[in-house]
Amino acid sequence: NFIAAGALTARTFDPNHLLTYSMVGGIFNGNDANNTCEDAPAIVAACRRAGAPLDFWSINNYAWASYGSELRTGDFGIAKYQELAGLPVMISETGHSSTEDLFLDANARQAKAVPGQVWESLLSGAIGTHLFHWNDRNQFTRGYFDREKGFGIVHENRRPKDPVYSNVLDMFRRMQEVRVENLLAGSAHP
């Protein structure tokens, strides 16, 4: 009901924009700290009852960059929340880190994995995809946040971080060249 009240306020003061709710999505493991308590069907229904229906659902969806993992694909989160929310799904965060320390040798795969993650999201029916984070962030101290430093496609000083920067640039050029917006049925609505 709290989210519905916020959605109604947003709709009241800005009726010309789409409404969404964003959550961590697609985590399937036994670690309670990694599982959210957000209930997509309940949130969607509460917003609808309040007179502020959501237009799409947003998830922060990261594929695991580890060989042999069933979570190596980001498709699982998209399909799960399309079904649970009954709405189009947008990826509000995705990416891979060049300073990855959770999965063996995953940091070396960032340059190829990031464009692949975006293509996969769109081909899986997402209505859009946002990379997290555009630039590296070296302010984090050693420890848990080491992997957070390297999600960028540019260095902290905003200079291109190759080859990931060039690969992402090539991906966007290819999307423009093939007019990707006409090829993906899942991206057509709303």
C-alpha cells in the first residue's frame, strides 16, 4: 500500500509519464540476504486499486559470470517478472565487472559479456536495458565492494575503457544499423 500511495502521488502530479517499480530480480539461491521480500503481484494489484496502475515492471538483473551456472543467462529474471507482474519488463540495471571477485576469471569476460547481456535482455522480451554503471568507481575500499569498482565501460576519469567501451559502442551502432526497434516484438509496447 505504501508503494501504491507513492504511485498515486506520482500519477497525480505527473500524469504524462509512465509508472514503474524497480526491484532486484532473478536471484535464485539459498542465501536469504540475496532474496527480496517484494511481491510483484501484490504491488501491481495495490497500485491498480489505488488508481495508479503501473505501466511496466523494472528489475536489476545480473547474470552470473561463472561457467556451468544455470544463472549465466539473464533471461530467467525477465521471464519470471513478466509472468508475476503481468507487465512488460525493463532491465533497470545489468552488467559485468572488470574487478569481479565472486566468480573465477569472470573479470576477463566483461568486454564480451556486457554487449551480450544487453542483446540477451532485448531478445528475451525486455522493453529496454540500462547498463550499471557507466564509469568505474575507485572510491570503494578493499573488501566487499572490490567488484563494484569495475562495472564501468569508461574509467573513473571518463576515458574509454577498452575493449569493453568499443564493444558497447559497436553494439549500439549495430542496433541502429539493423533498426532493432523494429525487430523486437517485446519492445513494441507500451
